[in-house]
Amino acid sequence: LRGLLVDEGLAAQDVDVVLGVNADDPCDARLRARGVAVVPQAAREVYKRIANILDDARAKQYLISGEVKPGLFVAGDGAEARLWNAFSDRQARLHSALEHHQYRDSFAVLAELGPDVAAFFDRGGVMVMDPDPTLRENRLSLLQQIYEPFARIADFRLLGNSKTSHITQINNASFDWAADCTDLGASIGLIERGFGQVLFCAMPAHPQL
């Protein structure tokens, strides 16, 4: 599957991060890889940072309940509150996009959150690993709430620093490679062609590509 997606024009790195989550459904993996392909570099880096912080916290056996308590934010208009409010305002939209496997729409939410995440880390003066365990757990839970939905699509810890990650070519005269597989109940088949087998998803063209 990896070779087929790379041959389609997807960056190997983008294919690897989605297969690192789940490779059981080739059509869904293809959609997720195409979604990752359009994620801006800045968003890649900041969400990889979130993943690393959460991994570090778990390695230290810090509690991460996933329950965010706004009352514990240091200031009602501070970086914590702004990030939580920005995410909360987009949760319904994000949930709908994930439910319908519209991964590019999901990553649009991720990109929109980017400035608030950056402010949380760089300009807000928020110490995630605060010595106060109550504040620390709340901040880790905030990051977990944001990270978890996107972790279903790709393992951001595997993302490198390449600034180019694009679909370079999707062109096949025999059938429509550009058709996204939005119905995961689609039939999947193998066609013998030339020097090997080509995986295809028998689905009509979809406007998301």
C-alpha cells in the first residue's frame, strides 16, 4: 500500500504518518494521506511539539485525565483560555469532518488553531509542566483534547521537517485515480497491469481533491 500511494504522487513522509496510525482500510489511508499533504509546515511542527510534550508527560507518569477545567486557567482572557475557546468553537465542525472522513476539512481546523497554539507556547508564558500538579494536569488535558482528534488521522511524531509535501502528480488514463474514496463500504479490487498490481477504490469522483 505504501508503494502504491507514493507512486500516486504522495510524499513518502505523508504516507508513513498515516499508515503509522492505521493501514487496515486502503481507501481511508489514501484520504488521510491526501489530507496530510496540504498541512502547512508550521502546523506540522506545532502539533508534533504537542505530541512530544504529551509523550514526555506520560513517560513521567503525570496524570492526564482529558478533562479541561476552565476555572483553573490563570486568566480568563489569557493564552490558555483563548486556545480552549478557539478549539471549543470548532469542535462540532471538527467532529463532523472526522465522522465523514473529510480530512482536509479537519486539517483546516488544525491550521486555524495554529496561531492560538503558538501563542500558548511562545507568547502566552504558559508553563505546561507547572510544578503545581493541578495546573499541570489541566494544561496537559487541554493539549490532549486538541491533539487526540488529529492523532486518529496521522502520527505527528513521525513528521519530519521537509518543507515540501505535496501531491505532485495524480494521472492515470485507465481509471480515475483522483476519485476520493468517501464511502468506506466501497469495493476494493486489484487489477493486473504491466509489471504489477494496482490497488483501486471503485468510487465516483469526489470534489474534495
